Amino acid sequence: MANTNTQSQVSKGKQPLVVEDVPLLTVKLMKFTKPDFYQEFPIVAEPTLIIGDVLPLSRPLIYQKKGEFPEGERGLGFSDVLNVPSPDEDIFLSETFNFYISIINHSNQFASKVSVKCDLKTPSQTYILIDTTNKPLDKLAPGKHHDYILQQEAKKAENHTITCVVFYSKSDGESKQVSSSISFEVKTPVDLKTTITTIKSLSSETILLEGQIRNKMKQPMFIENVIFEPSAYFKKENLNSSEITTKDNKKIMKDDGTFSGFILLNPGNERQYLFQINPTEKFAAKSRRIKDIGFLSVSWKTRFGNVAHLQTRQLLRDIPDNETIDVIVTKIPEKIYVDIPFQIECEIENLSPETMNLWFTIDKEKMKQVVISGISNFEIGTVQSQSSIKFNIDLFPLATGLQNISGIIFLDTETHRNFPINDLISIFVERKK
Amino acid sequence: MQYLTQEKALSLFFDPTIPPQRATFTRMDEVEKSLEGLKLLANENNWKGVVHLTLILSETYKDDLEISLQIKLIQIIGLIKLELYSRAQDSLQKLGNLNSKQYFYETYPAKFPNRKGSFVPFTLRVLQAEFPYFQGDYDKALENLYTLHSNCIQEIGEIKKKIEDFGGKYPETITEINSPNSLYDQNFMIQNNFETKSNYSIEDIIELTINTVGNVDDLETAKESLSLLEKRSSMILFKIINIHIFQNDFELALNHLNNLYLKFPSDHFLSSTIGRIYLKLGDIESAKKAFEFVEKITGATSIFSKSNSGLVQIALGNYRQARDIFQEIYDNDPNNISALNNLALMHFYTCNLEKAIFTLETFIRKDPVQNLQKVIVNNLSGLYDLGCDNSEEKKKVLSLVYDSYKL
């Protein structure tokens, strides 16, 4: 339409119509991960069939020469043939994905000074993936491609938008640009839940960390490691492997599976890990006041060895605020029997700058299977700043097993502050024979 | 987009000065209306012709029970190849229960005096078992295949007892699945008789789902029957494994493969398959170990070892090395479709989309009759999407070219 008119208009001296401006270049983008194997379902026929020698065991997947039937010959349609990856496949957090930028000159003219600028935008950040504006490509001939392939780690589970702008100049020097963008969600691959239990004993404490990993992807994940990194005051013990002796008499640590030894986590399935954390000898006293025990790190692989890895934040345990007072148990009987009263000796330290007048009382609701035997409300005494005082508590265990002494409240009558203690110490209550 | 005909598509895809090698499709009326003719058509992948001819031949041979059943089976195979699954299902259903009286020799004492057993070809039993997966019901197919497999195992047990009765021994492992022994000799037809029992009646036969190996009068036949049964049971097992892999049930697939490996320790295809499954799930170390077995059997420079190492390089992200390996395999063997396919893919991964497309197109143009495989067409279409401005048109051309070579 425009072409025919331009001719006549120009010759008449009028303004030429603007010819529709078709870009010389196209830019196409694709995100993808590793390839996958091609699979088919071959028909297998035995040679005793009339057409058996034509269709001997199956139509060979890769070989056409009759008489050579390596792969796929026995009903297995799975060989070494790979598929081009699909651009629609989900990308998961911490995976590395590939990104292809294809600049195509589909016109019949040369394009010069071709450069590309590509950025990745998420709600929280923008990264520049590639910027060749300082070093543009001299010329891109008609029908030719100029491609880039990038690798990028999916750092956040958010919506990612990759926008690519390609700058070029036409033969008449005019600067043009063409752009394209793709948008995709980076999904969360796993659910990682942790449960921390502290078991206090007389001289120290044991912390148990349970980590539960659930596969939220549609494909199975091959778990390589689950490691717990303790913080400075602690050391860990991995309760997830046991030593086994292999066939050639070597001793190695093998990860115990609850149901099988196979460390493949199918979609929707969960796997649990248990770690025991103890304070290091040097810090046995100090560690009681430390909340941060360390962090958990999981690394896994998916198809064709695509590596991924997640780390938790510092895991914090729930311990009471120990800024003002500190209570420890100093003496406890060796054996504690159910329904038989016992006495423990405690030491309470005043960490505040003022003198305190401390009283002992209880919160009946919070006392569980170990209750006060005798007076439940008494004065402990006056404690100067930075000093401590010892006192006894009479207790009565109601049930056997591992019990917590809780429901204790310390009152400071000077400031009217109260300090609840819900985990003074763990005891093991037996039955007297 | 202009309307494209097959002719136009062919002219667009192939060099107009060099006419492409057309598939020689013998026309139906040029072919002898006999079993030989049927073989010829099947040989050319002319499944339309096969299906039509089977309609005629089933009339011709309607009095020959064995052959007419085989003709019906071939018709079903043809329909499946043409992806006409509901017609195939109809034909299968028309056959009825394969264990019913009509398929036993004993029902026709005049025609088959003294012959006993079923004349249902094993191929048909397998096809019936696996048919649900052509309609997407993988679980039903698995169920059927597992049943068929356990029947096979039962038969194997019976044959082994027979061998012992004859005073012979059977091998615990079989070294070569493909050993060219008499089992695939065309003249060796498994006799379908079942050993007579004193109070024998057709209704007594409950689980006769396989061409049973009966009439085994001597040790030699017994041993050969055992070998055939082992091959059949592995073949069914491979089909089962195929479905498990497809459904990402890697543990099950690997269990079966490991059991097979114990029986066939020098079968390198098994080890390669095990390695590939480990790659698919991401355990590169175990894949490498499995591939080491392949190397031990075939040598480090065999096609199989090289292809496996190419796959490992892909898993490690070393796409250039992988590309070089597949290039090497292809240079030595230009008919190797899988190496060519993977080579093209590696061109893509090493940022050379143009070359990837060119590689696949050239391969098809070189010998369209042999090289137009579904996987090549699918992969080329995928690359067109990324690398071409007019990708829709190119894909349409490719699809028409593919159709013109598959009848």
C-alpha cells in the first residue's frame, strides 16, 4: 500500500508517505536447563511372526541397518538420544539455568554496530546480565545470527523478567532498537522445617535438631548432602549415618534411610535428618546463654546433575532472656524415682547493676509432671549485683520418663519484675523396684 | 500463512536441483496380494498399505486359523504405527479373550490332530498387555505386563524342572542376550503343546498366557525353550522398566535392571542403561561407575563407551567436550542417528544455534528415508522456535515433509 503511493507522491513534489518501518533484526530469548532423554514405546515382534524378519525385535531407535539392533531392541525405548529442552520447564530457587539470546537478521540488508543489553528484574533487584554497548558487533549480514548464551543462578523465589534490548544501525546510519522479554516464576523447590529441642543436664546440655525436607518439585531430587554447621560454641554429631563395612572390608559412613538406602526424594515426599549438638568443652558454661546454634545446608542434584543448594538462616533456639538473672542447678540426686520427693540445689546469680530481693514462686499451669513438694512460695534472699546465692527446691515427680522442671517464677520485690523459668533442667524419673 | 501442500513443502525443504530420495512406496495394486506382499509393504514402513492388505488377506486366509490370527495381529500393529489407537483397540477387542477355546488347537481336532495348546503368538499377548499405554493408561499396562511376566517366570520354573528330569543342567547366567543361536532361526517354531495330564481338559488351563513350551521330548529342545523363555521374560521386563523410567520411578527401574544384570553380567546395554538412569536422576558418580563396566566389556574406544562419556560431560556442564565426543562418533559412523542428534544439541548448548539447525537439516536431506525420525523432527522444531523468525512456517514445512515419508 505505502509503496505504490510513495512513488507518485514524490514525483509530484509532495511529502513522501512514511514506509512502514520493519525492523531488520529479531531477538528471541529462551530459558532452559539441562536436556532430558528421549523415550518411546517400541513395538516388539518375534521372528516367528510373518513379518518378523522385517520387524525383528523392534524398530531400532537409532540404527537403521538391518541386523544391528543395539538400543531399543528389547522393548526399552530409552537410549542415549536426547531431547532439546523445553522452554516451559519450571526453574527452581538456587538452580542454575541457561539463557539463550538469538539475534537474527531476517532482512536483506546489513545491520551494523549491533549490541545488546540484557537485564534481569525481580521485585527486589535488578541485575545486568550482559551489556555489549561498549563493544558492539561491526556488522551482522542478512540471514545471519549472532547469539549469546548465559548462565544465571536463580537467587530468589520471585517473578523474574528478563528484558533484552538490541541496538543496531541501519545502512543509512539510523539507530534502531528492538527488544524482547520473557517472564517466569522461580519456584521454591523444597520445604525445610526445623525443630529444636534442648535437653538440659547438670553440667551441660544436649540440643537435638530435626530437619525435615519436603520435595515441592515435579521431578525427583537426588540429595547429595545435608550438613549442619554449628556456630562457634558448639560441635555437632551427625545421627544420620552409621558405619558399615563394605564388601572389600572398608569402613565407610552410609546414610541411613528410614525405608530404603536410596537418597532419591520423589515429588511430594519428605525426608528427616537428626543432629545432636553439644557445647564444646571450652564453652560449656557460656553456651547455655547462646541462642544461635548454627545453620543447616542442603545440596541436591536434579536431572543430568543440575546442582542446587539451600541454606537456612541461623537457627535460633528458644531460651529465656538471661540478661538479668541466671539460674543453674548445682546439685541433683543421682537417681530420681517417681512418687518419691527429692531435693535439688540451685544457684541464682544477679546480673543486674542493682541489688535484688528474690522470691521463689510457681505458676501452677506451667508445672507439668514435676511439682513442688512443700512450700511453693518463699523468700530466697537479698542478692547483691554480680553475686549469687544458693537455695534448695523440694520437688515431687508425678510420672516416669524424661521430664522437664518448669513453671518456676523468680520475683524481684525491689523492681517487681518476674522471671519465669520453664526449662530449668531435664531429669529422668525412674520407678523404684 | 499460505496454504502449503506436501509438494510445496518438499520443494522448500530440499534443494530443487537435487530431487530428494523419495520413499519408495509400492502402491497397493502393484504388490502381490500375498504374505510376501505383506512383508514387502511392512519392510517399507508402508503401514497404510499393510492395513489395507490385511483386510484382503484375512478373507483369503479365513480358513487357516493360525495365519488369519497373525494377519489380524499385523493389522493391529499397522494401526498402532499409524497412531489410529481407537481402531486398533476395536480390532483387539474383537479378538476377545486370548485364553478362550477358539484359540486352542484341541478345539479343532479335525484340522490339528494330536496338537495341543494355544496358537496365539506371543507378540499378540504382549501387545494386548501393553496396549493401555498407547491410550495413556500406564498403570494398567504395568499391571498387565507384570502379570505376563510372572506367568513367564512360572513357565521358566517348569522348564527347568523338565531339564532336571532329563538329567541336564541349565546355565545360571546367560552371557549374551543376542547370541545367534537357533532360537531365532525362522524354522524353529515353538510347539504350542502342553504336556498331557491324565484328567486334562481345556477348562483346567487357567494361566496359559504364553505359547507354552510343551511337547518337549528331549534335553536339547528343553534347553532351547528355556533360552527363549528367558529372552521373552527379559523383553517384558524391559517394557516394564521403560514405563517405570517414564514415570520417574527410578528405584523400581534400577531394581529390575540390577536383577537382570546378575543374570546377564556381560550385557553392556544393561550397564549403559543403568548409567543413563543415574544421569537422569542426577547421581553422576554412580553413572560413572556403571559406565566403567561398559568400558571393561567393550573397551574404552567403543561407540558405546564414547557415547556414555559424552553424556557424562553434559552432566558436568562441559558442553564443548561433549560436542567433540559426539562429533568424533559421528565422523566414524555417519549413520549414527543418536550421535548426530546429540551433536546438534551440543552445538546449541555451545551457542551455535545456526549450526545446530544446519546439522539436523543436512542430516535429513542426506537420507530422508532413513533419517526422518520423530525425535529429529521434534528437536528441529524446537530449535526453529528459538532460531527462526518464521518458525511457524518452517515447522509446518518440516511436518509436511515428515508426513510425506511416512505412509
